[in-house]
Amino acid sequence: MSIEQGVSAPDATGTKATNLLKRNSDDVGWEYGVLVDASNKDKVKCKLCNKEMRGGIHRLKEHLAHEGKNVKKCIARTPQAMEAKEKCKIWCAHGWEAAEII
């Protein structure tokens, strides 16, 4: 898994896109989160509610799925947030085998 930093470039509307830190991974959690700092892989930010947290992608998926005792639940209530919640609940229940289910 490598880390890439997005480059500011004009998008379809002509505005500059924001720089984002992304990890190249098939993990469902990266659809909804980004790294806060490339040198600290445990600090991630939820794209839906902008909450920053430590604990890596596993903690982010628990945050999105409203699972686990040590994580604050995502407050976003959009259709995308509900989709994230369902995908991450499946992942929390089945682990990497969830990739075949999702």
C-alpha cells in the first residue's frame, strides 16, 4: 500500500481541487476517509463529518458503522452516510471476507 498526495489542479468547474492524502487500498473505509498526515498512518479524517481520529482505518470504519465502544459515532445523516454505515457494518461483522459480500 502506498501513499499519494493529490495535486491541486483545476477540476471540471475550473476551481482548484483540494489536496488530499489517500492510501491506495481496496479497503472500503478509504471511500469515506483520508489520512490527515502522511507521516502518521493512524490519524484519519472522516469525509462525511470531518472528525479527525486516531486508530487508523479500522477505527474510522467503526465510527461510520456506529460499532465499538471506544469511538464516537458519525453524525452525518446523508444517503452517502447511510450507505457507508451499512458497508462498514458488514465489514465489522465479516472482516476481509466482506469484500466478497459488498
